[in-house]
Amino acid sequence: MKHNIPIDLIGIDLDRTLLDNRRQLSAANTHALQEGIDNGLTIAVCSGRDLPATRAITGTWEFPTWLLMQNGS
């Protein structure tokens, strides 16, 4: 059965999901996230890391993200 429910938010993990083995955001993932944002999606980064460690990764990104983090979020 197909549901036509719009998606407003994507929550995605960092390690081995969004980031590569060098802990970098690939060009393909950057493009996909930016395309989603351009189409009205909100991106939420979900990580067990604390705020400083998460911001060390996401702070250089050129698009807005929400951060859900700490203790296995």
C-alpha cells in the first residue's frame, strides 16, 4: 500500500551512515542533504557524541541542521 504522507524531517546518524571511513561528509551526501533542504526537508543529525564533538563535525557544513545527541540518541 502506498502512502502519500509528506516527509518533513530526516534524522540521520553520523558514524558509518552519513560520514565516510575518514569521518568526512562525502560530496554525494552533501548534495543529497542540500537537495532535501532545498525541497523543504529539515535535517536532524542524531549522534551519541556530546555537543562539542558533534559541532566539530557539523560546524563547517554550509546548510542548517538540528542536533539530537548524547548518550546513544
